Amino acid sequence: MQIHTITWTNNRVKIIDQRLLPLKLRYEYIDTVRQMWRAIRELRIRGAPAIGIASAFGVYLGVRHWHGKDPEKFYQRVCAVADYLATARPTAVNLFWALEKVKNLIRSSLTQSVPELKKMLLSLALALLEDDRRRCQAIGSYGAKLLPQRCSVLTHCNAGALATAGIGTALAVIYTAQKQGKKIKVFADETRPLLQGARLTAWELMQSHVDVTLICDNMAGTLMAQGNIHAVLVGADRICVSGDFANKVGTYALAVLAHHHRVKFYVAAPLSSFDPNLRSGKDIPIEFRPPDEVTTFANKRCAPPNLKVYNPAFDVTPARFVTAFITERGIITPPFTAKIKKLLKS
């Protein structure tokens, strides 16, 4: 089954409402920037590359009915809409990367008419969508080379087609390796508290007939100790030039366990997930989510009332625990800083 997380159809954005998976596959149509903001904030669409693309479409939706004729004022409107979308979620740098591309495009094209500028915005969003598909394919091709003919891989959260416009980042490696005839077995962390591993990754892998086994997050160490995991493969929401990176909370613990058990730890992400302005993971802004994501389960409360809750959506993993980064431009191995800087400038 081919999964299309986000598409442009009939002058609207079409997304999969990921809150309903795996029990229901429902598509939602988005016509306004406010709807797009809510879709990103409420995790109807999620995954760093996907929300970057969504934000570019969101800007277009926010200005397409603007009636002014002054390109300068149109640019101001574009910036206001982009700044609004930037408040949806703080950690994934792809969101801000895409919004900067949008603003730079209009700022450098102010000699054009407003109708032409609107067309350019839509063209950019469509180009980012197609570009992400190509990036995913390339990540899969490079990453598959790292996996042996028979391999058991552990993954966390969802870094597949549901997180991108293509076949994914971490899961692209698995899909590509399987197409090459490699025997890949995947262990998917459930990924508390929102169960992206259980609800999304397990469902997505099953659609592609990948051998997948679901585990609770706290079972990963046992599997590694038993020698049942050959590699950990995750995505990323923001990567510093040092190689420190943020990903779904629980990733740091996996990296420490992998380091202790001498299991290779790979991070698959496009270059749009690298932040050239941040050197240390300490500077990555971490999103905190509502308490009820932890205190309820299947819409039923599972914790005492008035209980304090600590619910960061992401954690930061130091570069020293990363075996390699898998990008659309190739594999980056330690030491990372100089190589990452060079790749981002090229």
C-alpha cells in the first residue's frame, strides 16, 4: 500500500488524520491557514519533513485570498502568516526551514505582481513536496548499504511515510533493504505516551509486509542484552552541527543502551533537519505537551486527579552515541562537526 501523508488536490491540502490510525484511515482536507496550524499542533499531521511541507502550503492558504496589489504589503502578510505557523510546534527545524524558504522567495521577487507571487508560493510548496520524495529515496539507498543481509532493527516513534511526503527516513532504509532482498526484522517501540510506534509504525510496516514485532519501550534493553538487535534506526527533528540531535522522547535512552551493548545507532534524516545555527543540543528548544497525553489512555484516565505531569515531546541525544547519520547526500561518520558544516555549505 502506497501511503500519501500529504498531497495537493483540487486546490486543497489533503492529509491523513494520524490521530485515528490504525483503527481508521481518514483523509482530511485543509482550506485555511488556521486549519493547518491546528493540524500541525494537534498531530493530525506530524513528522519533521511532513510538517515543513505542510507549513509551506499553509502560508499559501493564508495569503491566496489576499486582495491587495502592493508586493511589499503582500510580503508583510506572508511574514505574518509564516510567523503564525511557526508557533504550532517549536522543535522540528524543518518547519522553520520551510518557512524561511517561503519568506526568502517572496523577498527576492518583489518586482513580480501579487498574483504571480501567489503562484510562486504554490509552486514552491509543490516543489518541496516532490523534493522530499526524492530525499527519502536517496536516504533509503544510502542507509540500506549499512544493513547486513540478515538484520534485526529497533526503531522508535515513526520515521516512515507517515512522517514525510515520500517513503520516510528511518523506515526508508528498511523498505529499500527489503526490496534489495535483505531479510529485515523490525522491533518497534510502542513510543509512549502517544504510541506512534504502536499506532503508526507497526501499521505502516504491516502495509508493506515488513516483519514487525511491537514491544513496550522498556523492553528494548532486554532485547539488546540478548543479542537480538543488530542496529537501532531512528529519525530526527533537529540536528546540531556537533551531531547532538533531538528526536521523540525515549531516543536518548535507546542510544545509551545501544552504546552499552555495542549496537550500532543510526540516525536517518534529510539535510533540512540539520540546524546550522546550533552547535549544542543544549540549545534545542523542546516542546512540552499537555498533561492529559500521559494521564489518560484510550480516552480513559489512568492516573490520580491533580497529579503533576512532566511531558516533553522530545529528548536530546549527544553525538558521541551516534554511529552515523544517513542523509540524502550520503553517510556522515564521526567526527561530525566539520563534515556536517561542509555538507550544509555545499
